[in-house]
Amino acid sequence: MYTISRVTADELLDSAVPLAGLLVDTVGAGASLGFLSPLDPAEAAAWWRALAPDVEAGRLLLWTARRDADGLIAGTAQLRPAASANGRHRAEVSKLMVDQADRGKRLAGYLLAALEFAAADLGIRLLVLDTQTGSPAERMYEAAGWTRVGIVPDYATDPAGVAHPTTIFFKSLTPAAP
């Protein structure tokens, strides 16, 4: 099983190298996460470290899933609340990743559920995300109750630089009970 927890800025800095390994692995497997392959591990670690100020300020919420058996990071997900005054009820889900060895074990769904629960607890009522059309992630979001808004052609490239359509999703959350 796994232990999923929200990460502080200090914990993020301490975990930058293993998170970089997860990112390099995920991009290398073809996931469209905003990076091209091959992704240099040092560049990936620097990218994670650069997120620490946003985590510290609450502009970015980040979770990791660690394997109970060995304590290693098996997955991660991010939530970026809207910064505008009229958007404080919404947030964007991004960078949901699961180690290849842990895929097919429902970990992505567990991470997503933890993120959704925390978002509702924070008063966030609307989540949005985008994912590559036709990807396993698209099917997972549909199975998790997300609503497809539409498809944008050639929105992002895969790690090889080939443009693909992107599916936009949203999910309305029920506010947490007081």
C-alpha cells in the first residue's frame, strides 16, 4: 500500500532528487508533462526545487505517495489554486504522476481522491485539468467522475516533440462539512 501526504516546502527540497527520478521516468515513458525527452535529471531536480517558494506561499499544493514497503516515492500530484480574487473557488490539477512499477494499482486514483478531498476542505468547489487525448490518464479521469469540456487540437507536444490534442476536464466538488 501507500501513504499519501501533503508536502511542505522543506520536504519538497529534501525530495527533489527522487521526485526528479519520477519525472524523468514518466517523461521517458511518453507522458506529456511539459518536458521533452530525454530529460536531464539535474534539470528535473532544479525544476522541483524551483517550486518550493510557491509551496511555501500556498500558491501550489503538492502531494506524494510513498510505498509503505520501502518509503520510496511512487507518485505525486499538484493543485494550483487560482490567484485571482474572483477565482478563489477553483484550482487546477497538474503533474499527476505514478512510477511505472506502481501503475495499474489504482495509485493515480488514490492521489486524485486525496487532492479532491483536500481541495474541498479548503473551500475549493471547482477543479480543472488538461491531459493528452487518448492517454490512459484521460480514461482514468473519466472513470473518476470528471466531466469532459472539450478537445483542443495540437495543444501540447509529447516528449518527442509531436503535437497532440488535449482534453480539458472539470469536476465540481461538494464543500466539506463544517
